[in-house]
Amino acid sequence: MMDAPLTRFIGRRRDVPGIRRLLGESRLLSLVGPGGSGKTRLAREVCDGPDTVWVALAELDRPESVASAVADALGLPEGSLADRLARRSLLLVLDNCEHLIEACAELTGELLRACPRLRVLTTSREPLAVAGEHVWWVEGLPGDESVQLFTDRARRVAPAFRVDGTNADAVARLCRRLDGLPLALELAAARVRMLPPQRILDRLDNVFGLLVTADRDVPARHATLRAALDWSYDLLPGPERELFARLAVFRGGFTLDAAEAVAGPEALPLLARLTDKSLVHAHTDGDAERYRLLEVVRQYAESLGVSGFSAHAAFYLAFAEEADAGLAGPDQARWLERLHRERDNLRAAFTWALGHDPDAAVRLAAALGRYHRLRGRYAEGGERLRAALALPGTTTPPAVLAKALAGLGVLEFLQCAYPSAAQRLGRAVALFEEIGDPRGTATALQHLGGIAREQGRYADARAHHRQSLDVWQRLGDPAGTARALKALAFTAWLEGDHAHAASLAADALRQFRELGDQEGMIGALVDLGAAMLRGGDPARARPLLREALEVSRRLESEEGIAWATEQLGLAAIALGERDQALVLLRTGLVGHHEVGDRWRTAGVLDALAGLLTDARTAAVLLSAAAAARTAIGTPLPPCDRLEHERCLRAVTDRLSAAELASASAEGRSLPLDRAVALALGVPAAAGTDLLVVHALGRARVLRGDRALGPEDWTYAKPRELLYHLLSHPGATKAEVGAALWPEAGPAELRNSFHTCVKHLRRALAGAATIGHAAGGYRVEGRFVYDVDVFLAAADRAAGGDLDALTEAAGLYPGDFLADLAAGDWAAVPRDRLRRRYEQIMLDRGLILGRERRFAEAAETFTRLIEHDPLLEAAHRGLMRCHAALGNPARALRQYDDLVDLLHTEIGAPASPETRALRDRLRHAMAA
């Protein structure tokens, strides 16, 4: 008989209907998950019919007892189970099978074969591995459900407990730290009687001493979190126990190769067993299988005595050095993504090496220098390199030391710390020359030229770049040659030599395209666009800059995004598009400021000052920009002087001498981050900032000069509410509730909604607010929402203008809330925006094809296929491009790839239109 639950069932709103559906379709379903994940409670919720027979196996200790327990539950003699059940229709639930797994599998298989109307549901920490078994993996609760469960159980011991502004952030972080594991949440909630949530969170490093219960009626295996995990660990054979303990060394997941490096070549079958037993979670990440331990499980494994730190560090050092080489080639995007996935392991390896292997620490920090530069993480990369280089007793080889010094010099240069950057790069040049490494010498000289360029020493800059170019040309290195040409182009357009800059940048761009060097392409495109823009041709500059922005987004290059966006803003000014220029320049300003580039931050402040209608604010920004340049020791570049003088004259004409002096004094004393905030928002006297909301691609919200983080939102729902109201302006409380709190009753919804609105208003801090009129809610105030920007561009592109289509495509960096956990409501706007983007790309590809620009059209269709591999129209477009480029065989291979994909993914054939195109291509080849 199934015991009646004593607590309210919470959450699993996606699991319950799915499990019930599978119970109606299959005869054997296993709920599989780690100890404490709530398998038994979930089974009770879905198996509530009169034909259900419940068999609890947890207290049994002998395999032969399983059949007896089933017979007892059915009230039947053990020896006649199959015969007695042959004609009966019932659901048999076997709860907690893991310690008797073979006996459960044998009996289940026997009964299912003999009893055609029998269905079986099991709960276990591993599947039965019986023919016909369906497995439903039971994992931790998602964020909002885990908070609901914690709150409900906390009220059992402290009835006055509420989640409010004083503790919501701590509760949310506590639930995340416990991976939403129901048993862990319930044990933590029991501590609320003595400790507030923040104190519980602070003590989670001693999670197993903290999470225990005093309830006398719970099973011993659920009395403490350690007991639940002991139950799983004790069932493991020796080799699996050893691997399990070694896996604690990983952070943020790991690959099979990494596991084998730490545990040996025999790791695969053992890892598969640990995955089956729910101690390790497996999931597909990109093109590879990836594994992870829940954090509480990892802490348990760590408590067993972790080994393998040295092997872990050695593996990730080798990986980082391989990735560093890969970042110099055409697969930059793939290597950047792999490094991003392993960032937690790389940090852990570096931390261990700092204390145990100084030479490895220097090598690892040096290998990651390029990654930190490309991703705009100048401060983090610099801190690691400084920490490694400061270690005593290192025996670092000169080549590694030179690379580390050069890497640190580059990162400091990008943050405008010119004196220290020049010193480190000078030491690196000396070491490279000493060991006979001309490539290292040429690279360091090029960056020394960059420092000279930003300091206004243009002759020195040209000398360094030409010296670097000579080395690369002697070595016959096309990539190095292209980088040197690009650096010379940058210097030329800053000096105002636009024609020469355009020639150099075009040559560099051609070589970067041939090499497939996306990072190099970004810089050359920006330089070529900047040269054309300043040479008086903003219309020709714009597509180059849009391409730079597009490649930067694909590569997730924060520096490239900031540069391309800034220059597009300047192009918009030249074309008389003030509103668009304001949005683009403010976005570029945030990007430059976030990565720490004070030189370009000052330049964009100047440009924005020229757009403002408030003369005093413009004067403050001009003075703040000048003060920023003085602080880092850089002059105003010659290419910007005419516009700067025009702006200064306009401000001077509109202010009295006293007003100008006052504004200039204020600007000189204004901290740079406050100057940025002033440029992003309304005049300083109003005290509010512009809100910039990104929902496409990487979701983020910028208020003034910084991105809002967890501490601003308090918990996840206020941020989700912002996105919902921006997507559904005028939504009623009931409509919002159905989307964000679908299971809440009227009282709970009222409390949840008003608490959430309060926290959202606090996060926005006056930059915008939540208004209420005619029963609906909407976001009001000064804000920029990237979805609105994209849709406006899409409307402009509806007429089929190629430039407008290109602009609109460039404003879609990724799907709606792609990296944010949002409710089911987000699927509708996400699908609508995807379809709009797909139509834009299809139209762009078709127009390029009609203009016989087949290579560009092929690239457009290829990107669209990457976006949606099942979009047949994109495959047809690419097939036509291949055929037009003289490669019909490749077009037919594209068709074959599509057919295989459609069969594998959805079990469907290609459409008649696609098959007709294939037939025409075959006929053309035969002819």
C-alpha cells in the first residue's frame, strides 16, 4: 500500500504530464536520478489510480526478497505471480530498486513477458536495462520551483518565514548551490528555524554537517544528505569508487578525454556506470559529450580524499597550449567556444599550479593570454599573468617567460597602462632576440608600435610596424604580414592619410580572408571602413563595418563589437541619422568601457558630445574626455580634430564664459565611469541613466555604465518579468501570472507579482519604471530594447533593399533569451523573431544570387543553415549557389546531407520542391 504524502507536492510541472503520457504509451518506465532528487515523491504524484500497486524495496537486503515483497503487496502466493497477473490490468510500482537492481530487472522482465496488461514503473538510481524500458531522468528542480519548495518546507518549521527583499537573493543562490535537489532543499529549509538563509548559504562549504534532520520518521538514508550519498556510494564496486573520488577535481564539467587523463584509459566503462547510477550527469555540448557532478555530489566526492590535481593541471595546460595555437588559425570560433566551456577547469588548474607548480602556472597564464584578449577579459588575464610572473623560485624557460611578458604587455596596453606595457614588451623583445625567435620579436614590436600610435608618436609607430613587416616578409609568413599591414593602416587613418590607409587595409583584408583569420578580418574591416568613412564615403564604409560587427558577434569578440558599433555610429552621423547614431555610439561606449579601453572611451565621449542638444552636458563630456586622455597620456588623434573643434565651437557659442568654465571644471573632476553614465543617460541633473536591454543572443541589461547582475535583480523572476513586459506591453496581472507563475493560486499570485514588481523597480533605479494603466502593465521611461531595434530594421528591409537586409541581419546576434532560463511564454516571441530573421537572410541570399554574387549568397545560406539545419529553403539556396559556382556535385552532396538530416531528426523526406531541384541538377550534370 502506498503511504499518503505528509507534505505538499511542489514543482515538476513539466515532468508530471510527460511521465503520465509515457505511462500511457509504454509498459516499463523507470524514474532515474540521484539520491534525494524526489523520485519516490514524483512517482506518488503520477501513480494515483485505483489500479496501482506500490512495492517499497528500500528496507529489503536480499535479492530473493523482491518477488516475495511483490506477492505480499498483491496479496498473492509468490509462486504464482505471473499466472495470477496474466489477465489483470494494473500498474506495479517498484520503489528504490538500485540496491537490488538485478533481481528487480529479472522479475520485471519475466512479469512483462507473461502479463500483457501489466505496466511497471520503477524508481532507481540506475536503469533496469530491460528490453522495452523507457527512462525518465529526474534531476534537480528549476530555479523558481526550487525556491517554492524551500519556502514551503521552511514554513513548516518557521510559519512566519517569507521570501522578501531582505532574503530573496540568498534563497535563490542557496537553491542554485544545492542544484535544486529536493532532499538538500528540505534539509536546508529545516535550518531556517535557527539560521537565516544567508547564514545557511555561508555554511554550505560544510554542507554535510549542516544538512541533517531531527525528524524521527524519515528513512535513515534521507536523514542527512551524506547518508543519501553514502547509500549510493556503498553500492559502488572498488574501481567505480576510485573514479568517483577522482572526478571531484573537475569544475564545471569535463570531457571523456579529461577523465581519462586523470583516471586512466579505463575510465570510459566506469564513467558509463557512474552515469547510469546518477552520480554523474551526461549531456551533449556542441559536438561532444560532456559530464558533470552536481555540486553537492562533487563535494561528497571531494570529502573522500581528492587526488589527481597534478594530472588535471597537466591536462588543461596541454589543452590551453593547443587552443592557443588553434586561435591563430581559421578555427578561432571553435577554439574560443571550447575554452569558454572549460573556463572553470582552467581557473582551478591555474589556482592549483600557483601553489604547487610555478612553472606550470606561468605556462598556463601565457597560453591563455590570447583567449583573454579576444574575449575582452583584459583584467582577468592580466591578473593571472602578474600573479604567475611574481612567483618565487620559477625556472621558466626564456621562451615561455618572453611569451608571458608579451601577453601581459598586450593586455596592459589594451587597458591603456602604457608605461608598464612598454616595459614588459621591451623585456619580451630582448628575450625573443636572445633566444632567436623572430616571430616573437615581430609580434612584440608590433604591439610596441600600437602603444606609440595611441600616445601620438606616429613616426615611432610606423617604424615599429615596418620593422615588424620586414621580419614577417623575410619569414614568408602571410598572417604576420597581414597583421603588420593592418597596423600600418590603423596608424595611417589616425594620422588622416585615408587613401593610404584604405589601400593597406584592403590588402590586409584580402590576406585575412584567404587565411580564414576572423580576428584579423575584424580589424581590417574596421580599419578599411574607418578610412573610407573619414575619406568622405560613409555609404561604402557602412557594409564593411556591418560585416565587422557580424564577425565580431560570431567570434564573441567584445573589443571587435565595441569598435564596429562605434564606427557604425560615426557613419550614421555622417549620413544624418542622429537617433541611430546615438544608439550605436552609446552601445559602443559601454563596450569600450566594460573591457577597460580608456582611449576609445574618451573618443566616443567626444563623439556623443557632438550629438547632444544640451550644451552644458556636451561641455562636461568634452572636458571629461580630455581629462581621460591626459590621465593616460594620449592626445586627440589628428583624424578627429576637425570634428572636435567644430563641437567645441558650437558649445562655446551656446554657453557664457562662466557656464563653460563651470562645465569644464565639472568634466575634469568627473570620474570616468560617471562620465560614461552621463553620456548614456539624460543630463546629469536629472539623475537617471539610459536603460539598454539585450534579449537577442546574450541576454543582459545595462543601466547607465554597468550591466545589472544577480545582486541587482535579487532573484531571477524580476529580470524575466522585465523581458515579458517588453515583449507584451499592456499585459494584465492575470496574463503575467499565467506566464511566470502558472501554478500559483490567486493569493500566491498577488503576493508573488507585487513582490516581483517591487524588485524590478528597484533594479531599474529610475532608468525606467513599471507603469500601470487600463488594467495593464508596461515598461516606461528612457530605454533601448534590442528587439525593437531589430524589428524596426526588419521593417525597413521589407522592401528588399540589400543594405537594409544586411543591417537587419547584423542586429540579430542570436535567438531571444537563448541563454536565459525563462518560462514557456518565451517560446512564442523566440519563434516569431527566428522566422523574421530567417526571412531576412533568405531574401538577402536570393538578392545576392540574382546579382550573381554567388559566393556571398552561399555564405548567407550557410549561416542560415547553421541557425536552423532543417530549413529546406536555405539548403536549396546553397545548392543553387554551388551549382552556379560550377560545382553541381557539391550541390548534390548538400542534398544528400539534407536528406540524411531530415530522416535522422524528424523522420521525413525532402519536400517536392527540394527533390525537383535535385532532379534538375542531375539532369544538368548528365547533359
